[in-house]
Amino acid sequence: MNNDSRCDMIAENIKVILHNVAEAKASCGRESDDIKIMAVSKTVPPEYVNFAVSKGFSLIGENRVQEFLQKKEYYVNNAEIQFIGHLQSNKIKYIIDSVSMIQSVDSVSLAKEIGRQALKNGKCMDILCEVNIGGENSKSGFSPDSLADAVYELAQTDGIKVRGFMTIPPKSDSPIYLEKMQRLYMDIKAAKIDNTDISVLSMGMSGDYVDAVKYGSTMVRIGTGLFGARQK
């Protein structure tokens, strides 16, 4: 596929995604809600990411620290970058000044190290707690039962602000877990925990973003559905 053909494909995919999100919102009475669509750029060359930005998809999700470091200087200035992949503590320092949010915070210790690195750089980093909503051994994240206590603890940690939650539900019975995550989000949001701003529920990817919108997601993360099949 040449450059023009791939850009045409991305443009068509954007139309489909916007249409699907609008229909999902209307079907559950969320017409006035603002749902952010994140372009997940794993293995995608910067020129195609920049094309998506030019079409209004300016929120970019990066999965891998090393890949991001190789690509970031080629991104257009109006792209907003958030980190969504598994993050090791010793890699935080490489991205702390270049991203607006870290979504994949899967432990209290990681969150506290993010806070420490953020303070060293004179900033406060927005974070999402990653929730293992299906209790899967293959996934990291806070258990649903431990999440509220973790948020109370992290609310007292300097250098970070808990903005909400991110999850990847099991592919089987996804709607069941999306609904469970929605209830958990609403319960903790309603608690109005001091020093937090719970307003982001990041769930839904290329295969389940329509369902995720119906279950209250405020941000969907789309890679393959936007850019096409990933390159190895």
C-alpha cells in the first residue's frame, strides 16, 4: 500500500469511527457527552500519525517507551501524547516531560515513582489507575476490590493526580465487564475523594469501542481500526 492509499484508508476509517461513536452515544442518550478518541500509534510511522492529527485525531497513545523516543521528534507540535503501555519504573524518567498523562499505572509503587520523577521535573503528572477488571492472570493492574483504597492512598502522593481509570476487559463477555467497570468508576467518582479529579474512564479498543461508549467510556483507544493491521 502506497502512502496516498494508506492515508485514504485512514481518512475513511476516521469517518467510520466518528459515525459509530455518534450512533453509540445516541443509542444510550449520551448525545451531549464529549468522548475522546485516542489514536494508538504502536508500530505506526510518524507520517501516518501526523495525518490522523491533521484530521482531528490529535490525542495519541504510545505503548512502548523506546519506540516513542525514536518517533517523538517527528510528531507535529499539536499532537497530545499519553502513555498507555506497560511502564517500568526505570523508564519513567525518559517520558515524564513528554506526555500529558500516564494511563497504565498498575501499582501504588509505580504511581509513587511517577510522582517522584514528576516533582524532580517541576510538574504534576495526571495518571489513570489500570484496573484488571476481569481478574486475568495475564494482565496487570489493580483488582476491583483494592481500587478505592489505592485511590485514597495515591490522593496523598505529591507529584501525581488521579484522573480516573483505564481497563482492557476480557474479550469474552466484554459487555459484562464493561458494565462492572462503569459501576466501579461511578462509585469512586461519587465519593469525591480529596486531591483527585475522577473524570476519565478509558476503555474500549478497536474491537469493542462501540460497546464501551454504551457503558460510559469517556475515552476509546483505537489502533488497528484507525491505521489498519499492525506491522510486526
